[in-house]
Amino acid sequence: MRFNIKVFAYVLVLSAVLAFGIVGSYVIGSSGGFNQPISNPLDALYFTVITLATIGYGDVYPVTPIAKIFVIILVVVGLGTFVSAITAFSGEFVNRRIERISGRISSFERRALNKHMVLIGDGPTNLYIANKLSEIGERFIMIVKAADSLDRLKKYGYLAFQADLASDGDMKEMNLDKAKAVVIDVADSSTSVYALVSVKELAVNAEIIVVAPNKDAEHHLKIVAGNRAVVINPSTIAGNFINDRLFKG
């Protein structure tokens, strides 16, 4: 909301100031109000911008009383607006860059998340899924706790963010309520449980799958999951497959 309201308001006000400057300088300049004619909109825009930016090259300046009054009004009314608008735009850009570098999700990215896959953790299952999703062009994000994991995922080209996996506040930023599926694949069993608790509360419309790191974690995760999530243990699946393959019959 901060970006939509504040920056949009500055765009409207700045546009009005520029329009006032362009029209005024064109009308007055074409009638001899300046030391040289301003005979086209481009010259009018040029004079308005350098005036508001306080550059003042001196190539165009007012010579009549009405032109001088117009320039005074333009500077007094428009200078503060112009500087504030530029500051707001640049500040928003810097904030987004900081958010990207730090692994935090920006407001723009958050609004774009809808019907997306969410991969929590960078375990082998999620890395495999991420690779497959990238191949087919499916939209997904990855959420990890550690900075080194974040750096590695970004080197792969994945849209990844850093968050406290047990924090409802951090997880809410990922628009889990709009996700179509969530896969939790975290090596630490306690973190898996906490993440599942948050996801169950937030991802109300998503299919939830949890990868259990071990047998004990599988037991605890199934208790927490109830009938809301599917818990799988790759070790158990692999063991059963090998057992059936080697000892069938």
C-alpha cells in the first residue's frame, strides 16, 4: 500500500507541476518573455526541468515581469514537489535493491505471487523439484533460513528468499494463502515441525507435502499434519523399494 499510494500521489502532483511549467513557459516564451523564444514543447520541457532541478544553465532566462513572476511561482511551488518525488522514486528503488540483496521479499514481488509453488528448505527433494519446475516453466519460489543457502539458490537462478521458517510473520509475506502447493524439505526435524504448523495455518488452499528427514521426524510430522498434509520419508520409500527389488518372492 505504501508504494501504491505515496508514489502514485507524487506522480500526479509532479505531472501537474511539469504541465504547469511546460504550458506556462511555452505560452510566455513564445511571446517574448524570455531572452530567446521557446517555440516548441521540447524547449518548454527543457526549461521547466532545468529550473526545477536548480541547474540553471543560463541559456534561457526571463526578461519580462510576467515571465519573472511565472518562474518564481514555478520554483516556489514546484521545487519541493520535484525533489520529494525524485527522493521517493529513488528511495523505493533502493529499498527494493536492499530487499533483493538481503533476501527479503519486496512488496512488488509479494503482489505478484499467486497460484505459485512454494518450496520451503533446500533439501535434495526440493532441489530436484526446483530443477524440474524450472525446466517446464512453472512458477515457484524457494524459502530458506540460512544466508549461504540463499546465495546458492540464487546462483542457480531460482527466485529465493530468506525467512525464519517458524515465524508466521515472515511466512505471511510469501502469500502462502495464494499458493497452490507447498513442499517442506528441511534437514532439521524441529524446524520441519514448526514450518508445518505455520504452513497449515497460512496455506489454507494449498496442497501440503512434508519430506521427513528421518523416521522419528516422520512420526511427529504425521501427528502434526493430521489429514491436512502428506508426510513422506524418502529413506523409507527407498528402503521398501530395495527390499521389494532384492527379496521379492
